[in-house]
Amino acid sequence: MGLTILVFAKQVPDTKNVTGKAMKDDGTVNRAALPAIFNPEDLNALEMALELRGRFGGKVIVATMGPPTAANILRHALYMGADETILITDRKFAGADTLATSYTLSCAAKKVGTFDVILCGRQAIDGDTAQVGPQLAEKLDIPQLTYVEEIRDVKGGKLRAKCQIDGGFEVVETPLPALLTVIDANTPRPAGAKRLMQYKKAVTRSELLAKSGGADYEDANRLAEEEKRLKKSNLWIHEWSAADIGADPNRIGLPGSPTKVKNIQSVVLAGGTYKDIPPTEDGIKGLVHDLVAEHILS
Amino acid sequence: MSKKIGNVWVFIEQDGGKIADVSLELVCKGRELADTLGTKVEALLLGHNVKGLCPTLHSLGVDNVFLAEDPRLNQYSPIPYTKVIIEQIKKHKPNIILFGATVAGRSLAPRVASKQLAGLTADCTELRIDSFEDKASGQTLPNKLMQIRPAFGGNIIATIVNSWDDPQMVTVREGVMKMSEAKPGRKGDVTAIKVELDEADCLLQIIERFKEEKSVNLKGAQIIVSGGYGMGSKDGFALVKKFAEAIGAQVAASRAAVDAGWIDHDHQVGQTGVTVRPRLYIACGISGSVQHRAGMAESAKIIAINHDPAAPIFSIAHYGIVGRVEDVLPKFVKAYKGHG
Ligand SMILES: Cc1cc2nc3c(=O)[nH]c(=O)nc-3n(C[C@H](O)[C@H](O)[C@H](O)COP(=O)(O)OP(=O)(O)OC[C@H]3O[C@@H](n4cnc5c(N)ncnc54)[C@H](O)[C@@H]3O)c2cc1C
Ligand SMILES: Cc1cc2nc3c(=O)[nH]c(=O)nc-3n(C[C@H](O)[C@H](O)[C@H](O)COP(=O)(O)OP(=O)(O)OC[C@H]3O[C@@H](n4cnc5c(N)ncnc54)[C@H](O)[C@@H]3O)c2cc1C
């Protein structure tokens, strides 16, 4: 019993703490200047999911589409309290825009099977579009509530939530299953120390293979045993490819993306071209005089 | 040879019979794009008893309003709105659709794009028509919409093109596009749409709703004095208000000042606040984060007052005063009062 809650989370470059140029001269993202983090509002979504499980019981499944290193945010989700995690990864997903991303996530949601609530962050801090949530809801043919601040209640197959609107708020009731996009209105719990010790050993199949130095025929049995053991102790991060989720190759990655990036420019600040006004009475008097003369101030 | 280009559409967001400013701004932009393409501008107006809004739209350049009136469309709701709009897209095949990047617009546009399998570009700051060389197909596509937008937290500007034509969809934030002058009395058509919704489309129920008119309108302000976290405290922030009053300016703030509770969110400038383009913007104790700059970099003249000469705000300022706000602002007021 209880609720099956599916959280979609994205690993993103930390755009707030850019330590160098965001883009390399060849126009690709300079990952070195941008450490990879758990998308902030997805932490809020996960926190909301864990609170929901606390109130109504059930389980929390966290899934991400991304490169193999995105498994790091899934381990973090386990430290915070997630029950199960899924890495959706395949070279074929590369270059996805929001339409292809939401299609891919919808295939994964269908493979999970039944769920009551899907939680997304409102927006990822790299693409900044806030489009994936509503598109995923449409693909799954379920209602969406966006900019959710808090879940008021879940009762009789219905969920009631408070959502931000322009200039105010709405309390809306939706039948389940439904998808909610969540804003930064709660404080995500820190990783639990005990859980951290336990789940830092959680791995995907690829990570397990890499750890054992690449599998050869002899290893196969041993690895299968190891996989069984990890699954039993809940240290297994599911790893799904495009084929595993039954995705149409024409609807994922670059081929499935109508929007094409024509070019990208780094925002480089000009710097040092302003007129330096001394913070003295005379300095400021001079500035005011100039502004009035140019009709900027009257 | 060339197939006929579809029209430019603008989704009109209205609440209680009042059109959102961003929709009017987009009508003006839509007019400009349509003139370049030689097409019409058409508006999508959904609501209950909203026919009276059509003349305003016509006066700003709309040639035809698709009007869908139904009590169930009174308030925005994703599923019924999507259904009505998709039917019209299928029927009339527009070339471009513009949506405001409001909370409702950012819910509706992606839902429509997903259903239509169309590309959607978020938060565009510039839109223009140009040809596009599609490297994938080796073809040059004429008359495509260049969709220019910041991403990566404002660290980059990307030009995005929709390589599928069905239609080209974008969202734009309020205050980004300029209004042009209305021509009262300009005539246009109204096409009433028959609204067909069933119970399964109307699943969401609004239990409670609270909405207030904005207490300020910074978008139209000519002179803005903006205070940041460097004002130090609520009392410190009062200095910004006094300063603004003295020189006849409107008060704005950075998010850090809003978060600190010194002033309410309506005054926030930036990526998650308003975008302003005044004649003069005076930034007091604001560091100049990318998110803040996103909302004010287009100001005609910028004065930065900050005691840290390395603060990024100086890099976009026209005048910089390296000093403490509590020291500089009173001197400014004195100089202004002493003038003329
Ligand atoms: C410079 C630049 C500009 C771009 N502009 C556009 C554009 O205008 N239109 C467009 O269609 N695409 C655009 N993209 C592509 C877009 O960033 C990717 O499609 C991305 O996979 C999802 O979009 P987002 O980052 O905006 O996510 P958002 O839509 O902002 O994400 C909302 C929520 O969806 C969930 N989510 C998103 N991605 C994933 C994931 N991979 N795994 C799990 N959950 C996820 C998370 O819960 C997240 O909080 C752009 C990319 C770049 C580099
Ligand atoms: C998704 C997202 C959206 C955001 N949206 C917005 C937005 O819309 N608008 C916005 O503003 N921010 C936004 N932010 C926040 C933004 O990143 C910055 O945190 C914020 O702009 C900082 O505000 P500030 O410059 O006032 O404060 P700080 O960065 O703390 O800067 C204070 C400045 O005051 C100076 N100072 C201190 N004391 C004095 C003194 N006595 N005299 C003179 N100078 C002094 C300091 O040198 C410093 O430069 C957003 C962030 C995120 C992640």
C-alpha cells in the first residue's frame, strides 16, 4: 500500500559558481569550470517526495537521464532516503532537447509501471527551460501542477497542493496519478550519516564491471553473483539503455530534437570601461551635473 | 515552388478580463515578424466573456482573433487550454506561436509543444527572421525564426533554430519586447471557435485562489534606484527609499534584499523578477550576479555604487563609485538638491 512516488532529477553543471569561462573557444561546455551537482530544485522535489512518503507511506524511486557519472546524484538520493534509483543512460540520448528528453523519461516511467505521483523540479539551472515537467505530463497523459510549494493532502485518489501563480497562489485539486513541478519552498534534508556509509557502495552494472577491471568470460558468473548480492542488500542502481526502455530511436537524442543550437556565445563582461567617480562631494557633484546636462536626471 | 508560410500567432493570457502585459508586448513583436514574412498576425484568446478585449488586440496590429469563450476556460487550466489550441493548430497550421513566459505560459506552451511534437525555445530575449543552414540535411532554410536566449544561468547566449516547421514555438518573459503604439480604431477580424470539452478534460479543480495586482510597475520606470544586500539591514535599505524619493525614482532590489525581507518581491529585478530598461539605473550595494544583470543590463545608463572595486556590477556600469552606500547616497542627495 502507500504511494509510489517517482522523482526525476538531473545532474547539472553548477552555473552559479562558474570559476572560469562557461564555454570553451570551440563552443562546447567547459565542464572543468563547472562542477556537476544535483539540480537544486530537484532536491526540493526529492524532499517533498520523502515527506509525502513519511505522511502516507509508500516508496520513492529516483530516476535520471544522463551520462554514467550522473549515478553520483542517485547515490546522493539514496543518502537522503530514496528507496530505489534508476540511471537512464545511452550514447543515443546525447543532444536531446526538452521534447526528446521528456519522451525518454516517459518511456522510463512506463517501464516503472504504476505510480501515483511524479515529482520534478520546476527548472534545471543549465537549460533553464522549465519545460520537461509539463511535456512529460502530456506524454503520460496525466494532469500537471506547476510551481508547487506544498502538498496539502492526499485523499481518495486525489491530491491537493498549493501552487504559485503570477501575483499570488492557487490551491488546486487533481486526481492521481499526476505530475507536479516543485519550487524551492522546502529545505532538503542533508545526507544521513548512516545511510551515507551504507549506500556509498551502491553501484550501476557499468560501475561494477569497471571495478572488476572489465569483465571477461570467466568473470561472468562471479559478477552475476555479486549483482545478486548487491540487489539483495539494496545497493543496486538500475541502469537502463534506450533499448531497455523501448524508446523509438527517431524520437531520442539529436534525431528526436526539433530545436537545434545554431551558435553559442559566452557572456564575457567588458570590464573596466566605466567612468570612475571619486566618492567625494566634488566627484558626485560633477556626476550629477553631467547627468542633468545629458537629460538623464532632471 | 515555395510553399505558403503560415501566420504568426500570439497566445493572449488574460485573467479576469485583463490582458497580461507580456501578451500585448508579444502582439507588437508578432506584428514585426509577420511584416517581415508577409503574413498575418493572429491572436488566440481563451476565456469566459472576453470578447471585449478584441479591439485592444486589433489596435496593436492583430489581424484576426481566434476567440474561444466558455465558462470552463475562465481560469487557465493546462488540459482544456491545450486541447482548444491544438485543434486550431491542426486546422490552420501557423508558422510561429509566441507565448509569454509567465507561470501559466510556462505550463501551457510545453504541454502544447509536446502534444504537437513541436520544438519550443524558452525565455527568448531576441527574435528575428533569417535563413538557416541545416548541417544535418545540408539544406538552407529561408525565413526561419532565430530564437536567441540566455542559458547556463546567464553565462551564455544561444541562438536556437527550430528545424521542424510545425510550428516554431517560443516563450518570452515580460518586459523583454518593446510595446509599439496602438492605433485605436484599427479594424480586424474575430473568428469564434466552437469549444468542445468533455468531463475528462476538466479534472483540475481550483479550491482557492489569491491574486493581487502588482504594487509597483517597474517596467515603465525611467529612473530606478535599486538596493542590494550591501544595504546591510532593513534600516539601511530605508536609505534607498529615501534616495529614490529625493531624485524622483522608483525603488527596486536584488533578490538578496528581497529574501532578507527588506522589500517585497514585486520590486525584484532580474531573471526571476522583472526586466527593466530605464533611462538610469543606480545599483546600490549590489554585486551584479548574472541573474540580476539579466534584468537590468539593457538600461540606458548604469551607475554602480559598491565599496568593492572588484564587484562584477562595475563591468556593466557606465559610472562607478567605489565607496560605502551610507556615505555616497547622502552626498548624492545633497548634490542633486544643490543643483539648479
Ligand atoms: C544553451 C542551451 C539552450 C537550450 N535551450 C533549449 C530550449 O530552448 N528548448 C529546448 O527544448 N531545449 C533546450 N536545450 C536543451 C535542454 O537543456 C535539454 O533538453 C535538457 O535535457 C532538459 O532541459 P532543461 O535543462 O531546460 O530542463 P528543465 O525543463 O528546466 O527541467 C525541469 C525538470 O525536469 C526534470 N529533468 C530535466 N532533465 C532531466 C533529465 N535529464 N533526467 C531526469 N530529469 C530531468 C528535472 O526534474 C528538472 O528539474 C538547451 C540546451 C542548451 C545547452
Ligand atoms: C535561479 C536563480 C534566480 C535568481 N534570480 C535573481 C533575480 O531575479 N534577481 C536578483 O537580483 N538575483 C537573483 N538571483 C540571486 C543572485 O544569484 C544573487 O545571489 C543576488 O543577485 C545577490 O544580490 P546582491 O547583489 O544584493 O547581494 P550580494 O551578492 O551579497 O552583494 C552585495 C554587494 O554589496 C556590497 N556592499 C556591502 N556593503 C556595502 C556598503 N556598505 N556599501 C557599498 N557596497 C556594499 C558588496 O561588496 C557586494 O558586492 C537568482 C539566483 C538563482 C540561483
